Amino acid sequence: MQSQPAFTFRTILLNFGSWIVYGILAATGRLGAGYVGGFIVSLWQAIAKWRKSERVNVMDWVTMIFFFAGAVSTAALHSAFFPHYGNALVWCTLTVIAWGSLLIGAPFTSEYARDFVPENLWTTPGFRRVNAVVTAAWGSVFLINAAIDLVLESNSNLMTDSWFKYLPYLGIACGIVFTNRYPQWARQRAQASTKGEADRTIAMAEAHEPTVK
């Protein structure tokens, strides 16, 4: 049976809707509205999960806290901190989530992978290994994007006159493609390895069978 992709458009929309809302509003210059909108959407997503008796995961909590802090700092206190370092803070926050979840042995992508993988496989080494690799890939994307945005913040010419500012979007696209392709590749490789071991076992058994004269 062919497996479903790890991230469909609906999954991305439901789980990353707050970041999408923030990105759209921030791109149009309404940074304060972006933080407020991101917080409202993240709160709505958490409440929707709670009402369906689903677990509110670490990504949900950190996202809500981040957008709440941004909304208070920008819209209420009129601080320049979030407007100046907003994009870099987004990527740094996501980097902490990704690598932090790996350090505690609970890759954040496993929360989403459970929507597509049977429950009896959630505790298998293969499931944990695939999600560790995918989470590490996202952590790398987030870290690189944070570095790119810090460079952009320190050089206004790059922000306005260079293609350099579009690199974070390329990184996200690569992350999505990798997340969809890697689990299938890993599963096919495991199946091929299992078949190879079975073939070698049969060959060895046949080689040691007594010859009938």
C-alpha cells in the first residue's frame, strides 16, 4: 500500500497556519498585526486540538508564547526589539524547538508523522530514526535561515537589492521536499535490506542441507 506523504497542504496549513499568517502580514509591513494574528491563530489551533482530545505539543506551546511576547512587545509596548530582529527571532525560536526536541529524545516531527503512520509503529526504531533525521534536517534549515536573517539585518543593501533575502524560502521548500521524500526512501531501503538478509539466510540454509544420494 502506498503511504501518504508526510506533509500535505492541509497539514501545513493546520499546523503552521500561525506562521503563515505572520509571514503574510509581516511581508506587507504590518509586523504588529502579524504577531497578533499569529497568536490568535496559534491559540485557536491549540483550542481546536484540546476540544478534539488531541495533545497540544511543544511546537504549539512555544509558538503561542512567541507570538504572545511579540504581540505585547510590538502592539502594546511599541518596542523596536521585535520589529528589528523579528525574522531572526522566528528562525531562532524554530531552531530551539527542533534541536531541543532532539536533545530530549522527542523529535517534533513525530507529532505530525503520527497522523500518517499506524499506532503500532510509533515506538519502533525505524519510526524514531526517520523522525530524528527529518527533525535534524528542519533544525539545520531553521539555523541557516536564522544566520541569513542576521546577515540581512546587519546589511540593509542585501535586504533591498539582493536575491539573498529569498534564500530562507528556498530552504523551507527544500525542507518540505525532504520531509515528503526521505521517509519513503528510508522505508524502501529497510525493505530491501530485510529482503537481502532473508535471501542470504535461505542461501546459507540450502548450502548446509545434506546431499541426498
